[in-house]
Amino acid sequence: MSSQLSGSRTGGTDPLAGIDLLIVGSGFFGLTIAERAAAELGKRVVVIDRRAHIGGNAYSEADPETGIEVHRYGAHLFHTSNERVWEYVNRFTSFTGYQHKVYSNFEGEVYPLPINLGTINQFFRAAYGPDEARALIAEQAGEFDAKSARNLEEKGISLIGRPLYEAFIRDYTAKQWQTPTTELPAEVISRLPVRYTYDNRYFNDAHEGLPVDGYTAWLERMADHPNIEVRLETDFFDETQPLHKSAVAGRIPVVYTGPVDRYFDYAEGELGWRTLDFEAEVLPTGDFQGTSVMNYAGADVPYTRIHEFRHFHPERDYPADKTVIMREYSRVASREDEPYYPVNTPEDRERLLAYRALADAEDRVLFGGRLGTYQYLDMHMAIGSALSMFENRLAAIL
Ligand code: UDP
């Protein structure tokens, strides 16, 4: 996969000899910086990761029993409207024509998401045209104005009205975030479009698809450069790890993509994260739910959604009599859990400002990625922001 820095190049015992840049974390952000610094600038880069595999939460692997590609940390769907990012990612993989669609089970009935004319008509047992549906939702949304909505609840009601909000958003969001919807930022719900057509594609972006030969092959190709060495099962904070002291002493430039609060040893308090638990199962049927992701809207079901991985790759030759499903559960993370999503309450945002000030004061360390910036970045956003960091800020620390 990646080359090792040769003994002669490391020049004896100095762990820094021959290394120009240390990257903490091998997710999309870290690998994009590594690839650019190695390929474009000829820098010698070491990427370390605590886990035994690269790719962060985008990592996937073939289920040993069925060969079905399983996204170990939940479904990852690639989509972007950023032409620069699209051109860049296509250097490492080609994409299938997969278009993501999601359905939601509410009180034992299945509806299409995101909220569209099909959802509205099924829910109200009606046959409204777009104008009638708009008028109905405007009436039901009247209590809040979308522009001045201060939190997820107000924004949700302003976009789709109270009845649809209570059916599809309120309890699902409570399960997923375990935080009052009045404390969550409005932007979380703005991720989902609302459409007055029957179009139920989940994403609006110009480009969408899944990597033809899987996420891990894509990630490995990004790291596959003679100037990049990946060291797995290497914890940046492990003081016995040879690069640790040098990095802390500022002797080597660092791009850090782990949790920003952890970097500063929680000096400004802990930032809130949400973690996920997964329960995977191989079932003796060729098709369990007929689609890749089924959300469960109600508080009566403990999980938020079920992924059925074979549907992400209908073009592949998977077994006809077996399928892999994965139930997803969500909860607030403790320090020992893997952080997945920044919760971003008003208190978190205050703390983040304090951490940003600390981060800005670090001379030779840049912070990036979902964990390093405490932002709900999708894969294409993490890659786009790494490309910008590479162009605008990396030179300052090298
Ligand atoms: N959401 C919801 N009901 C759904 C799907 C999404 O209430 O059936 C809300 C929920 O608050 C969620 C947000 O919309 O956190 C964004 O959903 P998305 O599917 O983009 O979340 P992700 O796939 O990143 O977890």
C-alpha cells in the first residue's frame, strides 16, 4: 500500500530525520493533505492513525461470509457539486451511477424521503398538486419563519409544517441526537431538501456515486505514493510513541485531524459528540428491505435506521440468497467512544470559539476535518477543505 521510509533515509535514531510533515489521522482530510504534500511538493509525509486501518469512518471491507462491502462506520454516500473536488477524487477512483434514496417507516407505513410531494400526499391521503401542497404546508408552517428560525425545531416546522415535522423529524432527531431539538442548530435540518415534486433523490448535488471498487481501494490509492508512510495503531497522544515529543516540542509541522478538545487536553471543557453503535447481521435472504437505507421515524423503535449494503452496489455479483443488514443506534459519546457527529449546542459553540483561539495560537499545527474543526463535514466537504488548506495555509507551517 504505502512505502516505508528507508533506514538510511531516517538516518539512525532521530525519529524526525527524513520527515517533513506529520499528519494525525488517515481519513479523507488527512489523506488529501498527505497526497498533495507528497505529490505536488515532494514532501516526505508520515500519516499516523490510532486504528488498525486507514480511512477513518469512511473505511469499508468485504463481509467475510458474503463478500458484500460493508461500511463499518455507517453508510457513506459520495456526492458533490464542487467541480474541483469531483476532478480530484476521480484521480483515485471512478464512481458508479448509484443515486441515494431513503425511505422512512412511520407507524408501520413506509414513506419516501426527503419530504416530497409523494410523502405529503401519502401522509395526508390526498392528491395535491405542487401549488396546493405548498399552500397547505405554508398554512401548517405559519408559526415560524424559516429565515428567523433559531434552532432545529423552529426550522423544521417552518419548512414542512408541524404534522410532518412531528411524524418524520421530531422523534427521529431525538433518537439520533439525544439533545432537545430546541438546542440543536437549524443547519442540521437544512441538509435535507423539501421538494414539491415526486423527485425523491436524497441529494441535490451535480455528482453522485459510489467508488467502483470500494472505499478502501480509493483510500489506499490516495496513500500510495513513495513519499507517504502510513503508521497504523499509532496514537499521537501516546507519549512513548517516538513522534509524540517532537511534535509537541514543535520540531515538526503537524496537520491534526483528531478531536480538537482532545488535542488541548479538554482545557476549555469537553465538546459534545454523538457516537453510533452498529449491530450487523447476515440474513438468509437475497433481499431484506428492498432498498439500501430505511429510517425508523418513531420513538417505539430503538434504532434510527437499517442499512442493507447489497443495494449500494446493484451492479455487483453478490450472492442471491444472503444479505447483510446493519442496525444503527445513536447516543451521546463519552471520552472513550468514537466521536462521529458534533452536537453543537450553544454551549459547544462557546467552547469551540475558545478552542479556535488556542488552535490559532499553535505555530506549527493546523487543525482540519470533521473532528479537528468540530464541523458536520461530509466527505466532499472534508476533501474540499483539505485542498484549500493545502493551497492557502500549509506552506506557513512547512
Ligand atoms: N432527519 C430526520 N428524519 C429522517 C432523516 C433525517 O429527522 O428520517 C434529520 C435528523 O435531525 C438528521 C438530519 O435530518 O440528523 C440530517 O439527516 P442526514 O440523513 O443528512 O444525516 P446523516 O446521514 O449525516 O446522519
